[in-house]
Amino acid sequence: MAAAPAAPAAGEGAPSCEARIRAVQRDILGRNLATGSGPPLNAFQQLNPYALEQAAALDRARAAGAPAGPLDCLPLAVKDNFATADQPMAAGSLALLGNQPAADAEAVARLRAAGAIVVGTTTMDEFAFGIRGLSGAAGRVGNAYDAWLSPGGSSSGSAVAVAAGFVPLALGSDNCGSLRLPAVYNGAVTLRPTQGRFSSAGLLPLGFVNGTPGLIARDMGLLARGLAVLDPTWRPEQAVAPPDLRGRRLAVLARAGDQDLAPTTAAAAAALRQAVELLRAAGAEVLEALVVPGLDTRLGSDFVKGSGRRIDAQLARYPGSRRSWDDICGSGRLPPEWTPAECRDLMASDPAAEARALRRMDANRRRLEQALVAGRLDGLLLLSDRRGGAQRQPSPAITCMVSSTSGLPAVALPVAVDGRGLPVGLEILGAGGRDEDLIAIAAVLEARRGPLPPPRPVAPLPSPLDLAGHNRLVPLLGWNAWRSRRGEALGDLEPARFRALTRELLHRPGDGGKSEPAPTAPASP
């Protein structure tokens, strides 16, 4: 992973916050939409036009003697489904372009109060409904290790922004794998917290039953620092990596109810074996092939029913063109695979379905926690994707449902690389409220694993974009990509097609990503 520099310490010789954020912006404007080495990363939906002003204000506060916050001048990216008072929030949808919240989501406000500077909002699957990194608002996101491959989703841009070294920390959300899958596919780390532990105020809801905010970070230490800001009850001393894992008991979860969790490829099996060996070498006792019967890990529509009325309540507070979920469904700007009727039914109010989802969450939680207690276990191990690393198409072998249908916390981190040099991820799931313990265990595993190979370098644009041009170009990319996807059965967007579209818009006079027309440049081979 290309590491973004750590937050500067206040004092003589330290760079100003404004200078640091300017450098971050320059890097994003040079590499985010570059196509010389493949499809663009396209991690950012919009860049914050007020970030330099906010950084300068932090510099003035420092000079006046104000104490530094725990995330002092740390560049932060925010998923496009969180309200920010200084940038529009579209949740990846063409139908919501221009919706401007009046106030920050609570998670955003907490991170800013700790000193973080929001450099921009990140691209995501539309309404967080998917794992492909595709949206009408921005087009396609590329994997940081290989932009031709899937980045995972729905917090695609947040994970890629961290992995590419644009920012060290990003805010995302998770219903089923939306933090965990993109994080591990891109060599980053994350935690899906105990359900309800972090405030969802200001997060456009997809499935209030199991939706949650969370963070994606370059390493476990920084992840723990950020989580301590999100949750005032966080116990930082319990999240510190111990010298070893003696006295800890873990188990490989082989089956959860009817869901098989065993690896399906040699690379995935090798990564799981390596993780087990590293944990044992650290002193942990690791049991093999645990089966927890009686679980129902199917997600289904029950988990998103009723979200429409919650979206209505949130949109009513924005001075935007869409005032309700029904308005969005009738906008003519839906994902190509959705019909207006399907859109309306998807999140329609259904108290019986909502009650079924809550009962299933409670039953699964109780069965998993009983298994943890009976086995005297500190955590359960399972691959994030039974196939291993990222592929061209979304995986049918993901395992996010175990945590997402129980509400139990799960930390996710890459534990190995496959033969293609791509990260392979592992989840460690624990009892409710034991989030800090999971971070501590994962930090030991991370240290034993050692550094990952960095993502593939991205050659910057010969002539970098400016901020206003970037913010104009990305919705244009989304619009043109959306038109090119219409009528396709699954609404897929081929990487080569999106690369060509990006190049065309970058080099089209008067319609490119600059305040002035981009110069004509020869296409790379």
C-alpha cells in the first residue's frame, strides 16, 4: 500500500496543515482519473473546495496555542452516503446529484472535531446496494492493486483512496461486506462494529437493521485511533496489540448454518493456513473446522424493508431536487437493472419483514455467542472471500453474512497475497461489545504478517486536473457511463469501456476536467 504520510506534529520544522492538504489534493488530481496504466482508480466523487481553508484555520489555531486533536490534520475521505455540510451527498446516484445537506453526519462531525480534514467524498455502489463499485454518479471504481479488477463494494472509493495512498483513513458503511470486502481486496483494514455501537445519524440508510458506519485505514494502529474518536465509550487500552496471544483461543469457522465457509481455491486455502500458522506462532490456540448449526445467514429483502421512509425523512432536510424515495424511483435515473416498480418495492414499509429481520439477527447473535462461550473462544476466523483475492467480477463466495445477520463485530485484514500479488483477506468475528479485543488480536496478526507488497503504481496525468474541473468531470463520467450501460441485463460497465470514456472526456475541449480545455494528448498504448 502506498502510505500517506502521518499527520505532522506541531512544532518547529513541521509542515503546515495547509501545505499538507495542498499536497494531498495535488496527488489526487494527478492520479485519481489517470488512464495511462489502465482504467482510472476513480476513488473520489467530489473534492472538498473548502479543505484548504479548513486546514489554514487549523494552522491558525495551532499558532494560537490550541491543543492538537487526536487526528490533527489527518486527511480524511468520506463515503458519499454520509452528510457533509460543505459537499453534496448523492449516495452514488444520478438522481441525487446536487443534494446538499445542511449539517455533517455525526460520524463526520466527530472526526472533524478531532482535527481530521475532509479532502473529499468517495465513490460507491449506488445507494450502497452492491459490491461492484459501480454508480450512476461516477461510473466505475478500479482496484488499487489492479484497476482492471473489482474493487469490492459498496465502500469502494474509500478503500481505494486509502490503498492508493491518497489518504490514511476513510469513512465508510457496511450492510453486508461494504467495509470489509473492499478493504481486504485493496490491502487495507477495517472493523464492522457491534451493531448500533456507532451513530448512524446523517448516514443515508440502506437497511437500518444491519447498516453501520465504520472506518477503513492503512493499518490497525490508525484504525484504532479513528474508532476511539467515533465512539466515546471506546477503550483504547484494550485495542493495543499485546506482545503475544498466549491464552487466546480462536477457531476456524467452517460452516454457519447452511453456509459453507471453506476455501474454494488453493490460494484461499493457503492464505487461511498462513493466518492460522501466524496466530499459533504468536501463542494462540487455534481450533479447526468449527460448525455452528441453526444459523440463518440469508439476507434477503427483509433487511432493507422500511428504509424508504427513513430516506424520506433525511431528504426532507436537504434543499435538493428529490424529496422522497418514491421521487427517486420515478426519476428516470435509476441503475439500469432496476425498474421503478422494483425500486419502490425494494424499500417499502413492511413492519412484518422488519420484525423478521430483527428476530433473525437476535437468534443468530445468540447462537454464535453461545458457540463462543461453549468453546471458550475469543474469536472465529473466516475468509472474507472463499475464492481469495479480487477478480474481474463480484464474488459469489463472500462470507459477510455471518456478521451482518448477527450484528456481531468483525475485524477484516489482508493476511497474505496470492500468486497474482493480490491481497487475500480474513475476518475475525467476536462477541458483541468485544470490538477492541478483535482489534488487538488483528494487530498481532498484522505485525506477524509483515508489510504487504504495494499496489501497482499509477502514472499521473501529464497535465493534472484542477479541483473545480475534477468535480465537474466525475458526474459527467457517471452520466455518460450510465447512458452506455442502459439496456444491459446486469448493468455492467467494462473496464476498457470506462477507460476509453474517461480519456475521451479528459481530452475533449470545453468538456474535460479542467477549468480550461485540456490539451490534446496522444493515447497511451
